[in-house]
Amino acid sequence: MTPRHEPQASLRGHLTFALKYEGLDLAILKRLFEAVGDEPIIAWVSDEPNGSYARRIWFLYEWLFQTQIRLEDATGGRYVQVLDDRLQYGSTESNSSRHRIKNNLPGTPDFCPLVFRTPELEAFCAMDLARRAQQIVDEVPRDLLARTAAFLLLKDSRSSYAIEGERPPQDRIQRWGRAIGEAGRQALDQDELLRLQQIVIGDDRFIKLGFRQEGGFVGSHDRESQMPLPDHISARHEDLDDLIAGMVAFDRTSGQTLDPVIASAVLAFGFVYIHPFEDGNGRLHRYIFHHVLAERGFNPPGVVFPISSAILERIDDYRAVLESYSARLLPFIEWNPTEKFNVEVTNETGDFYRFFDATPHAAFLYSCVQKTIEVDLPYETEFLRRYDQFRAAIDDMFDMPTRTVDLLFRFLQQNNGQLSARARGKEFAALTDHEVERVENIYRNFNAS
């Protein structure tokens, strides 16, 4: 840092430097304001009533605490953005005449994570992936698209359970898939979240449904003492109402003007950090990806991008993104173990879940969405097209039920295009050597076309 850019060794100097070059960290600002009180803000604005940095700090103080300090309304100075959208993504501006400030914060004091503009995210936004997805879909016949969409939906549902290490019965996978297929149709609020939890849990005999009435954590227990060993500590249950209200407000306001993928990352990762339920949080967190994208019209109608499948393929990266914030948070949360081997948080932690840097989360989600659009969607469409060609060729040879054709195809797929001796001796014993050779050639042509 050059001497010219070095901040003055004062509160005003450091705050001015942060606003100029570093962007906003609302959690740190609020803690700072709690420590110094409002007098330094009053003095700064009184000394520089038209100063843009003084007025921005004044606005942030009153916005964060939802209070007014002993200052008359501003009468001079041009309107300026409170969040520098050259550094961080902001939402639609609304003027605060008291401060002569354009409020473009993407959220409310109850929930307002921020995302920095990075070269990676700017490149993702410039790709216009929604348009690319629509172009791919427009080239696919309607009946083939419907089958592709159904396959991708089931793939996402199955993968979402697999991420949690679960292998539920097919009916639960399909039930959750139907819920994902309806994402974006219902407004996201407390009642909708409770409805979705009931769908994802299914059997509630051993799980208490609804928002937590005690602490929560993600981790394990000591094998001998059963004491909690948390990797992540959830928001206090006393803070859940305000945090969920903040998420709902974000979805209905700022989330409608931010880039859809960025808004989706902010809301979904915010939800999973809050962890409002005893169980089902992970799958609901991934449902929220689909909710925002569908609500914003990002994905073509009727098509669900298999984001959970892309996450499953990069599960270590996914965990690293989740832990990028959780691990840094743990040292600042004070807690005691309870009689039920849970955690009881003993300090104020609500702001940790309201305000966090969601930049790595947005970049990760964008990379997953890109993969589903540029790889999964065209691949699955082409796969089904080629399978139809294979089935038509088999139908020309034999009067074979569809289920048997499916089995034949699967056996060939599993054995690199050759029918195994076991299959030839059992399920397809009726085929002659010449017919087997023709079937294998058809499969090879299917793969080569």
C-alpha cells in the first residue's frame, strides 16, 4: 500500500478506506458500532454534513439498528449509493431522503448477505446461461424434451438424498422429485417451508417436525462421553423467526432484482447455515436453488437443472464451500453441552447468519449450473435420442416388449457393448449367435452415431 492510499489512523479514516476499497462487511460494522456507540457518527456528520462517506456510515448505523440518532435530516450533498456496486452486487435503489442516500443493499436488517464482484462471477453473468439453456431446449422435439426433463428431475432428487448419504425407497425419491418439479410456484414463507419439510422427511415418527425449539449443530458426538463435536453450529432457535422473515423478505424483494443464480446462492446457503429444522435442512437448501431459478424464469419451463447431481460429482468442493464460513464462525460461538447432548449457544450470534460473504457460494453454484446446462442437458437429450434409434432398430428385428428392450440395452451398456455369457444363457437364450451379433452391431452404431 502506498503512503497516499494508507488510511488515517482514526475511526473516520479506517471507515472511509473500507468504503472506498474494501466494500461492506455488515457483521463487522455492526459490532464496531456496538463498541463505539453513536457519538462518533454524530460528530462526523456534524463536521461533514455533505460528506458522502459520513452520510453512508450514518445510514448504515440507523439501518442496522433500526433507530434514529440525534441528527437532523440531511439537506445537502448529492445522493450516493450506500453499497458501491463496483465492488459488490447491489439491488434496486430506493432513496433515503433523511441521509440523501440511495439504499441498494440486497436485503433487510434481518437478512443481507453480500457478494463481491469478481472476474469469475462477472464472466459467469456474461455467459447468459439462461438464454443458452433455452436455445438447447428449442432444438429438442417436445416429446423428447418431456422425457429428458423427467429423467433430469429424478436424477436431481436421487442425488440430493445421496449427498446426505441416504438411499431412500423409490417412492420417496419420486415424491421429492415432484416437489422439486413444482419449485417456484408457491411463495417461500414459513408455511411453505414446513410443508416441504414434511414431504422430504416422510416418516415423522422419530423426527420432530417444525422449526427447532432448541439448539442445533452439524457434526458428531464423542464416542465415549457423547459430548457434541460440532463442525457447524446452527442459529439459536430464539433468532429463527427474524431470520426466516428476513429470508422471505429477501426472496420477495432484493432476490427479484439480483442475478438469479447469485440470489439463489445467497438464499439457499443462508438457509443451510441457519439450519432451522431438526432434519431435512440439506435437501431443502438444495430445493431453494430450484425455487429461485424457477421463480425468476431462469430455467426453461418444465426443465429442472440437476444441480444436486453436479454437486454430488464435486462433493469435496461443496463441503469446502460450506466450511469456508462455518469453520471461521466456530471460534466466535460460545456454547455449552445440554443434557440431551445438544448445544446451547450462550452469546448473541444472529448477525453471523444475517450477514456473511456469499461470494464463494455464488461462484460454486454458478459453476454447477453451467455444467448442468452445457453438459447434462445436451448429453441426456442426445442419449435418449440415440436410445430411441436403438429401440427402433430392435423393433424392426423382433417383436420384443419395451421392458425387455430396456433390459437388453442395459446389459449391453454394462458390458461394453457385448451381451455377456450369463445374459445369453438366461434372459436372452432365445437369440441365435447371428442375432446377438446384429444386436451388438446396432448398439455399437448407437454409440458411434
